[in-house]
Amino acid sequence: MQIGINGGRLIDPGHFDGIADILVKDGKIVKIVEKGDDSAPDPASNPQHPESKIIDAFGKIVTPGLIDMHVHLREPGQEHKETIESGCRSAAWGGFSAVCCMPNTSPVNDNGQVTEYIRARAQQLNLVRVFPVAAISKGIEGKTLCDYEELKQAGAVAVSDDGNPVMNSRMMRRAMEIARDMDLKIISHCEDINLAADGAMHEGAVAKNLGYPGIPGASESIMVLRDIALSELTRAPVHIAHVSAAESVRAIRDAKARGIRVTAETAPHYFTITETAVKECGTRAKMNPPLRTGADREAIRQGLADGTIDAIATDHAPHSNKDKDVAFGSAANGIIGLETAVSLSLQLVRQGVLSLTRLVEKMSTNPARILGLGSGLRVGHTADITLIDPDREYTVKSENFQSLSRNTPFDGWKLKGRPVLTMVGGRVVFEDLHT
Ligand SMILES: [Zn+2]
């Protein structure tokens, strides 16, 4: 079976940006022909070939398969919220050919057996690629470090106690040293739990108005600064998860300028909406870290624009209505993100924050680089490819989501631009090319 993807705008950040045809065969990219080069034959226009298929990509953007380096798939243990299968379908629909799943499942992914289970299940499903992120500490409790050799052998691509911070700095130092020697990336959920205390949303005027206890930006940035200090001490690289606060952006920018090995991600909700969404959407706008102020949102955009923030990840966090339809203070944290991420991120391009190439980079090649995964549209590479229609307009309808959960503050939003095809290893796992 060979597939030609013809006439699209091919963007391979740092390598190519132009109209081209791609020929995919046996799971790999076997030919790329730049349009306008008359001497080259149209690679896939071979109607006699019984097993060839042509995808008309005219007017579409063709990018390396998008990688979401921060999702919660909930399996094992909370399959009523999401399963590896529904999460993979949600990812494919959202244009992602690969996701990295966080370890706060039940049981926690803190041993090789759980890591292997996730990988085996994903392989059996054969939808998108699933790269497990295992725990830093047993039970993500911050008391005993996991066996990183066992986790790496089982297929973990990074370690994180996401959901919980590693509050003990000595333990984080040790984790960084071991992870560094094993070439495993640490992904840090930065939160000073004593400062955050029982806070339910960002500390400020809106929280005061609603009577909810607040979480200051400093509860994030204090730990960002600590992890930067520990990275400097150990020379271990550290990746900061879901950056939400202006103070954190500043800390990461300064650390990068000093040559510290720190990378960072943010999520679409942090550059799209603010704390005021809590007034309109209630618990559908409750997450950790919380939505912050307009000034924080602007700082996140600045951080994306100047390269301080390397990646856009969704922190896809499915929860059932039972977990959300309760008092604000006791509602679960998190929103789903896989199926709206591309559309929300494209707004950054239309608003002049990022070029299209920089956006593609933050959703594909940068996550790949941070985690040591392959990416890129080049001859010989695995055919993980996403097609985006930048002009497709639609209304977000959570009842139609592939995810098992519906917890989004973006329900009813009219958005422009969305993924229309996701290819993984030459297989089309999602296609919606025609309206
Ligand atoms: Zn987290």
C-alpha cells in the first residue's frame, strides 16, 4: 500500500516549508517532491497501481505527527473517565500521532509491570503511539525513589510525579542525578503544596469575589526556581510541566540565558482564557495549576514567542460529571484538551504571537527533541504525519468528543482551523478531509 499526500504546504520546522507531494510506502516517507520542480514526476500519480491512494492536501498544512507530551489516560484504574483506547481515539481526532501519559493511574505507573501494560495495550490497539511517563517516587508519594532502570527498560520515556510535586529537595536532587546518568528526562509538576494549601483557584480579585481560597503564582514559581537550582547543581536536564504563571516564565527565561538545561511546556488554556472563566464555567475551568490573570496569560504568550516555553502540551485530564458537578472546592482538577488543542493553538498564529512554523515546532519536533523521540518529514523517516485545514470552521460540541469525558470550558466555542488527518507509521488513524 502506498499513499500520496499531494499539494499541501509541508512544514518541517528548521528543514522545509513549501508546497510538496509526499509518498508514503511501507510505513515510511519514501519520496518528497517540491512543487514547481518540473523535472520530478508526480510521485503518487500512478492510477494503475491497485494499492495506491491519493490524498488531496491542497490548501492543507502537512506537519510532522503532533506529539502531546502531557496527557492523563486514566487506565489502569479509572476507566470510567478515559481508557487507553478512548484516549488514543481522542488524540488521533486531535491530530496527535503520539502522546506521553502521566503515571498517576491506579495503580500508579511506578514499576515495570504497569509501564509494560500501558505499552502492550497501546500496541494492541494500534492507534496512536503511547509513550509512558513513569513515576519519580513510589506511589507518587515523594518518599521512596522508583527503580529507573527497570522503568526505562520497560519503556518509560521520562519520569514525573505529575499531580504531586516532589516537595523534598534532597529527594529531587537524587532523582535528577540518577535520571541524568540514565538519560531519562525529569518532568516536574511545580507546586509548593504548603503555599498552595487548600487553594481552589488563582489568588486574586476573582477568587475574592467568589469567596474561594486562592493559589498564588509564587506557589508554582518557587518550585520552578528550586528545580532550576537543582538542575544547576546536578547538571541534569529538567522539564517544567504546565507553566501558568508570569513569575515562572521569567525564571525559566533567566535560567536559559545562563545555560541551565531547563525546558518548559504550557497548555492551550493558559494562553487562551483567564481566571474569569471560573465565573462562567465553574468547575469546568478548575485545574491545577489554576487559570491566572490577563498579565499571566500575556507572559505565557511572550514566553512562547521568545522560545522560553518550548512546547505546547494539553495536560488532557478527563473527569466524570460526578467529579465535576460538586462544590467548587471539592471538584477534581483538570480539563480535557486533546480535541481542541490544535484549533486553540492556531489562534496564536492568527493573533501574531507565533509563526505557523514555530507553532508546529512546539507541537511536534520540540516535544520529540525534549524526550529523545524521532520526528520530522524527511525521506526515510517513519510516516507520522498530521494534516491541518487552517480554514475549517466548526463549533466545539463536547457530546461528540472521542474522549469518554466532557469536562471542557470550550464547549460551544466557534473555532477556525482543525486537524483533518492523522497518520501513524503510514496508517491513517483519523480522517475528516471533507466537510
Ligand atoms: Zn501536573
